[in-house]
Amino acid sequence: MGKRRPRRLRVGRMAAVVILLLDVIGTIVAWNFTQEQELQLARDRFDAHVERTNLAIRKRLLDHELVLRGGVGHFRGSHTVDRDEWRDYVTTLKLEENFPGIQGVGYAKWIRPEEKDSFVAKIRAEGYPNFHIWPAGERSVYTSIIYLEPFVQRNLRAFGYDMLSETVRRRAMSMAVDSGAPTISGKVRLVQETETDIQHGILMYVPFYRRNAPAETTEERWAALEGFVYSPYRMNDLMRGILGDSIRDIDLEIFDGREMNGTTLLYDADHCFGRQDTGRPPLFVSTVHINAYGREWSVHYASLPAFDATLDRTQSLMVLFVGLAITLILGAHLVHEGRQAARFERLTAILESTPDIVAIADPKGNALYMNAAGRELLGVGWDENVRKYHMRQFHPPELDAQFVGEILPAVSRRGFWRGEIEFRSLGGRSIPTLMVLVAHRNGTGDIEYYSTISRDMTEGRAAADREQRLQQRLRQADKMAAVGQFVAGIAHEINNPLTGILGYAELIRHSRSMSGVRSDIDMIEKEAARCARVVQNLLTFARKWEPARLNCDLNGVMNDTLELMKHQFKIENVSIETGLDPGLPPAMADPNQIQQVFFNILNNALDAVKPVSGTRRVAVRSRHTGSHIWMIIEDSGSGIPAEQLSRIFDPFYTTKDVGRGTGLGLSISHGIVAEHGGVLSVDSEAGRGTRFIVELPVAPAGLVPPPERVDAQGGTPAGRGHARILVVDDEESIRNVLKRHLTGQGYGVTAASSVDEAVERLRERRYDLLIVDLKMPEKDGKALYEYVENHRPELLPAFILSTGDVMSPEPRKFVESNNIPTLEKPYNLARLNALVRETLYKISRVKNDGV
């Protein structure tokens, strides 16, 4: 007994050391995790502040646009607007109360050289004998500020100023006329400035055109130009009016353009609030680019020490101190031999019960310890000695380079490494994990052993995959619900041309002469093509597509959506106004998901205007500014009450009657746009209609273009052939048409009405090509394909499928997995000729190459 006690003490001491180290690891991991959580909470608060500020800036700019458009409307509503009327209009706006930060609302007259003298005389006659257009000089055209309310103090200095005489202002005014949209100028010094409290300035312009004059094109707008309604802004005053004191603990800088330097600086909150730079780096920074009516503003945010000080480290420090205290207490208790084993057993029980992989290895990577979860996941037996394994055996060989080049050097430098790593069980199962690897050093600084805690991420990834599949099913369900809403309209769109087809067929049957038959046949072909387009549009919309980011023509997607819904708008007496920018660049988007967004918004707009007794109108506009594209959809409905507006993007929230909406359309649309890096926003007021804005990023250069949709009427002119073709279709009319046409092209054609009959024909003779209907009673085209695959595999390249069901998942999967050429019904004979010639040519190439 006396000889065994020292060995038990040594074992006890080793166990104590292992337990202490595991306790320290747990403390460090818990402390690190808690710190990350605290930092993330602070980051979330910072990001929320940034988002609120961005929204406040965007909203205020939009408010100012509406103020200026109201001024233009004031001019359009009167033959003349004198100075008193303009003052009354601006006074009713209550600028200081409703729009703090705006310098004023003014009007600058557009003056041609021959009008200058009479114009100056007219203003002087109004009681301003010293009035003149300044700066002096001869120019090809002039402007003159004649109204600027409130017409006091600083604004008096701008009276008569020709804004066209200055480059930055002239560029913004020209852009407003060229684009037909409001614009904001670059950085200027306002003429209102004095020698004290000088601030950077900008101006917003909205052109006013001569009443009843056309203004659709650039040339027409310049010809009809009467002047500009505008507002000057001193940036410090403007931002103070927008944000007030809400950014005292966050630094905000606004730059004109993407370059952020002193030259482009528009606004600096530090200067505005008189703050001094402490030299301490901020914990959080963020830069957001805002499209500001023709200008791109870079808005830079940085947390200040006051904000950083709100980061609550109490919890992480408590975890650290409690963990260290536990470690010290544990060490004190473990010095007693009688309690070492018990403590070791308890801590080992904790490690053995954790679902994470916990392992210890020596500096060479030989395993020293592995808990129960690690043994189970990695395939190590319960009673197996783990020391016979090297840790490299539990990772795929291709990770050796990462361990040598990245992980072990990082552990050596910093003492730990944290990241995602793949384990591989002894049975070959791949296990994705989140691993923390820690190096433990002895008194001389050498690494004594490594420890790791690794969490199995298999279930987490599976849950993420399930969530993604659920989202896709919800989107498809929303799409199919939408199809159900307008299926009656689609039936009407098909029944109309079908009625014409039947009528012309009757006329041909009873015609006693051939003189008018050709034109009747032309009409039958035209109406059949119309049916094909309706069906093709419906199938394209309803089909389940794989998500993809492509060069997307938003105007084209919108036109396709309007074409799909045009009958619904027509029967509800709703007019569609489109103003799509022909120069719109492509967006980086999934065309099919974006079409679902457009459809949901247009469908809501249609529901919104149905109760309207007067004019029912839906307007669609597109435009782009810098790196983003805007698609704007407005309706003349009754609007959305303020108490409902904040909830319209919530899942399952709907304001429609029971049975008329799922409450998912706008929620799904909001999610789709967000996934594209865009913003779906809404602006509405009860009694004044609703406007939805879809903002998406412009596609970068080199992005993959979208696949062209196959036109059912496409194809190439007919060609002659000499091959033998077997046609298999249960529809007698289709069999007869194909046999007559292909025989006329010089082919030898045999027709079969079923799969069993086709098998008999294949046993009787050789064929060069098979054209097979996919959907047939009893046995379908898939069954015939399997027969050919098993008994006549040399005919597989000669197999062409004909089908009208390309939307269902099973037929589509069968066609795509076997790469079978397909004729999508309805098709014309030119498309048939092209595919027959293309398939026969490929077969001949294979034979000639000896494959």
C-alpha cells in the first residue's frame, strides 16, 4: 500500500492539472462568447441608429421634393403667379415648423438674351428700382432669382442672381431638364452666406415648363422651359433640422461622391457640435451610399467614445471573474488527495455529457483525451485507447496544408485559433464543426499540449437548408395563389382566339371556293400563336425556377408582368400609365423572383383601386441614379392608414377581406428584395393613394446575361431529309399533321398511337429518329425512353420529346437529367424542322467521328 500511494498521487496531480486546464478553457471560451455577444448587441444598436438616420435623410429629401413639386403645381394652376401669391403659398407650408433646415423656396426665371432688358424693366417697375441680373456679362441665356421666400435677411442677397453663371449650379439645372426629374447640385457656397458661420451649401431644382406644352423628350423640355422652382440648403442647418440631437454620440460625415476627403465634405457633425477629436479609434464604423437626386452621397458613421462607453462589459467580466474564481477554488481543493479524484470525476462527467467534441493532444498531435461525444462522432470505441490515434486521422487529408500553413502558426502566435473545420470519422463520415483550438505552454514557454472544443454544425446547416427550402415553397405557393386569382382572365384570353379559330375553321369547311381560304388560314395561325403566347407567359410565371443572379432587364420584366395582368386591369377599367426609362441599365437580380415582386405589388394596386368610383389609375415608372435602379408603382386608391403602414410587410398581415389574401405577398416580396441587396419601401397616406419603390443595385460589368426564353413560334426554314422517323402521339390530329408534313419534307414516316404500338414498330425495322409525346394514357414517353435505353441504346441520341407540360417538377427533372431535346407545345412546323435537322446533324457528327 505504501508503495502504491505515490503513484496514485502522481495520477491525482495529473488529473488535477487536466481538470484545471479544462476549466480554464471553459472559462476562456465562455468569456470570449459573452464578449462577442455584448459586442454584437452594441453593433446592432449602432446599425439601427445608422438605418434610422439614413431613413430620416431619405424621407426629408423626398419631403423637399414634394414641396418643390407643389410650387411647380402652383405655377401650372395659374396663368401668372405674382410675388404676393408666392409668399402666401410658402407661408402656408410653415417651413420652420414642418421642414426645419430649409433655407427657403424660390423661383428662378429662364430668360433669353432678347428678353433681358424688358424683364429687368418689369421687375424694377414692381418697386425694385435697383434690380439687375448678376453677375454682369453677356451670356447665351440667363436665369434670375425673382422669388425666394422668406424674402428677408440672407435670402435678400440672392435677389437677381443668375445661377447659370456658376458651373456646379448650371450642371444640376441642365441635368434636371435632361432627365425630367428633380436634381440636387454638388457642393457650392450659397450667395446667402456672409463672412460668419459659413456652411457648405447645396440646391434642389425642379423645372417648370410652359403650360400645355409637350415635355416628353429632352428637346421638348428645353423648348418649353419657363424656369426652376428651387430650394437652397445650408448643410449644417439642414442636418440639424433632420436629425436634431439624435447623433451626439455618433460621428456623422457626408461627402459628395464616393471619394471621402476635405474637398468633397458636405457635413461634419463634429464641427456642427463643436466636438474635439480624441484620437481613439471607434469601435464601429459604417459607410452608406445614398442616391440623392442625381448625386451620390457617401454617409460615413463612426461611434464616439460616449457611444463606445455604453458597451456593457459587466456580463463578460462576471463570467471571467467567476470562471477564474472557480478555477482557483478548484485548484485549492484539488491539492487534497482525497478530493482530487472526486473533482476530476465530476468535471469529466461534465465534459463527457457535453454534445461538443472535446479533445487534448500533445505538441506532435497525438491524442491524449477525447470525450464521449467525440468518440461517438468520430467512431472511436468506448473502451478503445485514444492515445493510439493521431489527430490528423480525424481530418480529411486536404486539410493538412491548412493546418500547417494557417491554423498552427496562428495558435503559435496568438495562443488560440477559432473557425470552421471539417472532421472526418474513422468510418468516413464528414462532420462540419466550429472549432476553438488552444495552445497550452509550460514555464519555459514551450507548447506542452493542445486542447480543442468543436461543435457539430451538421444539424445547424440542415436547419438552414430546411429554412431555405421552406422559403422557396412559400414563394412558389404565393405564386400559385396568384395564378389562381387570375386564371379566369387567362381562360378568357385563350377562349377569345379559340372562338375565332373555330369560326374560321367552319368558314373553310363550308367555303365553295378557295379565294378566301388563304386569309382564313392566316387568321387561324395568328390566333393560335396568340393562344401560345398566353400559355407561354403563364407557364413562365408559374414555373419553379432555380435562384440565380443575372443581368436583369427590369423594364422587360415589368412589361412581361403587365402583359400577364392586362386582362384583369382591362375588365376592372383600370388605366395603366408607364414611364419606363429606355436607358435603364441592367440590375443584378433573379428575373423570376423580381417578376413575383412586381406581380404582388401590381396585384395589391389593382385591389386598391377597385373600390374607387372615379378614375382608376396605376402608374409604373423606372429610373436610375448612380449604382441603383428604382422601379416605382403608384395607384390612385384610398391609401393605407398610418396605423397599418408599419405592419404591411409582416407575414400573414392583410387588410383585405377574408378569403381575398394570404398576407404573404408583400412579406415575401420584401424578403426577395432584401436578399438582392435592395430596399422595398412604401409611401402612403389615407385618401391619397400608395407608392411602392423597389430599389435594386445595378449589375456589375461581366455578370452572366439571362437565358433567352424559347419562343414557341421560333425556328428556321424547313429543310429536306431522307431519314426514317417514328412519330408516337395519342392525339390523332398531331400524328396526322406530323406525318403529312415530314413526309412532304422527304422523310419516311411511321405513326404510332401508343407506346406498345411504337415498340412493335421498333422491332420491325430500323429508325433514324423518334418524336415521342411525353404524356400519354397507360404508358407514357418516359416508359418508351426506358425501353430504348434497355433494348436499343443506340437510338437514345435520336430521341425527341414533345410535351405541353414543362412546368411540373417530375417531367422537367426527367428531361433535364437525361438532356433530351424537347418540343414544347404548342409549336409550329418551322420549330419542328429546326429540331429535326439539328438532332439528325448531331447524330451524323457522332457517327463520322467514330464515337
